[in-house]
Amino acid sequence: MAYLAGKIVLAVTAGAPNNGRGEATTGRVKKTVIRQQTYPYVSAQAFRRWLRDTMTDHGSPCSPTERVGKKESKAQKATTAADPVRYADDDLFGYMKATSKTDDASTTLRDSPFMCGTLLAVEPARPTEDFGVMARGIDEPVLHSHEFYTADLAAPFLLDLPRVGTFTLPQARGAGKANYLSTEAALQASAAIEAGATAVTFRGQSAVRLPLPARRERAALLLDAMADIAGGAKKGLHYGDRTPALVMLLPMAGGVNPLEFAISGAEDGSGLQVRAATLRAELDAWRGEWDGPVHVGWRPGFKDATRKQFEADLAEEIAGGQVLVGHPRTMLRTMAADLRGGAHDAWFDDPAR
């Protein structure tokens, strides 16, 4: 296997976890309109920031950031150190850092091995505008307002395990995929080889690869962070637990995600559905491309009636070990421990075709 395909659900209750652009004294949440209905969302950028911060809490230092460009210029940029050999977040989340407009060798670019979608509400939810007044110790009160909402947010994600800790080297101008190290980063990679990394050919390109224990640790670190994820805006006013209410994982040989429609909103807008029949049909369609079981993490108290029906519908698969259901934190941390222990080393290489 080469990919971990997943779907994650966060339950937001009277929260404002991701702010949009405000208006004067009104704070807005991020939301979109689909078929004339309002759907709040948390951007993929925000979710990845939460994961980065949680990884830091777990002892993995974040790549330092630098703001580039003059304040008055419209062409403002912010970049990380772009050093995936040293920093796990540069490795897992990718980056782009250009130091010259004319010399490709001075550009370092890495596509993200961890891919995730927008955490979009599974049903329409119109945010509430909360009105507030600051009047303590002042003669003229200051009026302000902000939005919050209640919704279940769902997003797919995919982790390309062979690319974790694997860094392609500069190619000839116009050759190869846009996923390479700059000359400076290649020197860093050469230093990594001295520390145990190896030179490899990866998907048709010259590359260097960190030792397997380091690659195991980085993939496991991401799952540990997902299990304990914390973050979001307005926690002082709208504190909420941001750990997954529901998460589903399936190792896949190819970069597809059969879980997309197994967890989604109902067509009539009535809320979250976890479709056992859809999951069974997808497993049948992709037989030979997945390495079971399907790991399902479901928090107690979240959609208990839906969970009961899901487990009843998949009783045969659960009894046969094709589907495992437990707590999200337990499931994610157990898989992380298995990765660290070498139980799934075959997942870190592309399958033979």
C-alpha cells in the first residue's frame, strides 16, 4: 500500500473556529453559498495550521517562517525555511520558496504529501450574529458583533506515505514534476546522506530518502497530532473541542479515496449520514487496491443512533474483522504506534504493478 485515505468529521457547537474577513466592528466566520443555502466551513489552511501547532506540542519543532517583500508592495510573501530534511512540517505539508525570478535552481518547491479538503458543513447552517457591548469604565459604550454557528464539518484527506521523507533533486529546466529541491536544499540532502539517508530513484526522478525509522516517526507524528488536534479562533468566547468526532481510514495502493461518499451530508439537507451500503460497495469495487481493515473512530455520544445503525448494517464485516470501530483517539494512536513499530513498513514504498 502507498496511501492512507481518510475522511474526518469535526462537531462544532456554537463555535467560530475559523474567521473570515470582518466588516467594521463585526467578525465573520468563513462560509460559502451552495444552491442558495449557507454552509460554514473551516479552510484546509486553518486545519493544517492546527495540525502543525499540535505537532509542535508533541515535541516536533515547526519550520521557522519569514516574511518577504516590502510592506507597501502588493507582492508580499511568507515562506518557511523550506528544509524538509530538518523539519517534519516542511516534509509533510510542502512549501514553495523562490529567491530568483530567472534561476530555477534557486527555487525550492515541494508538493504536500498530506492532502486535505475543506472542512465543509454537511448541511446548511446560517450563522448567528451575536451582539456585544464594551461599556466597562468608559462613558461611550463600544458596540461590536460576531458570528458563530453549530454544524458538523467533514473533509477528505490523503497521505502519500512513500513521499514522506523522500525528496527529489533538481531536474533539467522543464523536466520532471514540480516537486524538487533547490541547489541549497540539495546540499542539505547531501548532508542527510552522510547521516544515513540514501540516494534513490523515486517515481522516475533522482531523489534522496531519509532512513525508514525517521519516515515512520513523521507519519506517526501526523496521526498523533490528528488524534489530539486543538486550535481555532475565538476560543475565549466559543471554546470547543476540535478533536475528531468521527474519522475513517483505509490504506490504499493508489491515490483514490473510496471513503468520500461513505461519510457525507444527506441529499435532503437533513444532516450527517454514514452509509454502510456505500462503504461496502466501494470496498467491493476497489478490492485488491486496499489493505484492510477499515479503521473507524467514532466518539461516544456523537450521533449514537446513526452509529448503531451503521454497526448493525456492517455486522458481518465487523465480525469478520474487515471493519474495526473504536474511539478516534485510540484508533489513530494505535495506528501511529504500529507505524513506529514497523508493522506497516510496506506502506512506505509504491506497490509493484
